[in-house]
Amino acid sequence: MSGVATHFERLDGHRLVNMQLWEIRRGLELTRSMARSQGQIWTACFSNDDDRCVRSYGVRWQVWRDDNQNRRLDIDEKAVSKVVLDGLDLWIKLSASGRPYVRFKRSGEALESGNFLVCWRNGLDYYPRKVIFFRSGRIRFSNRTEQAKIAIDDCPQPAAKAVTEMPT
């Protein structure tokens, strides 16, 4: 294995990253909208199998009003969005003031600021992008300059695609 992705693998990786970026942005916008319309704090995060918010390696994206503030979607709390991430060859990490979740208050402002880093990697090829959110409530994608500053080491290699040396 040469550690270099084919042209079609690269295109597919870019497509996956861009689709996930839009999904995260729409989820953040939904969270902000629900907070404003309901006049209460709403939460968005990636969660594990136990519906607990995690910074990375989440299995689903969820938006809900976390009434008891335990950062877990409980049986008595209803998610307005719960998207399963099964089968995506991406690595996603949240950096938000040290928290594994993002909350918006009723004014539409975020209680945290930070970003979601979404990476596709195949050997030595990688494609990173970010969804950046501000305390003001503004949400945007990373630009090319910001994207160029993301190092390959910031994008872990998925275990299934780890580069190994060919026997000689």
C-alpha cells in the first residue's frame, strides 16, 4: 500500500466531509432556533451509545432541551433531531470551551464558542474542515487559510484504513 488515496477516494472523502459539515451546521442552527422560539436553553452534541455527550467518536448527533443538565438524553427528554452517524469514514471532534456539547440560550447566543473538526484521512491524504461557532450565535465554515493550518496529525487514521508496510 502506498499510503496515497486514488482520485475517486479523495473525491468521496471530500464529499463525506462537506455533507457532514452541512449536517452539523444545520444542527447548530436548529439548536439556536429552538432556543430562541422556546425561550429556553437547548443543547446539541455528538453522543455515544448511552446518549451521553462526547467530544469525539460519537455515534449520533442530537439536539434536545437538557432539562436536568446532565448532558445525556434521558428517557423523559425528547430530541428534536437525532441523526445516526453509522458507517461514516470520518473523524469528528468538538472543541468548545472544554465541553462535549454546545448550548444556545434564548437570545440565540451560544454559551460556548469553538468548532467541530471533521476529517477524512486515507494514508497520507487528508481533508480537514471545521464548523466554527461563536458566542454571538454566528456559525460559519472554516476558510482555506484556516484549513491549511490543520496538520495531518490532527486527523487520526481510521483503524480500518491504517497504513501498513507491505511485506518484502
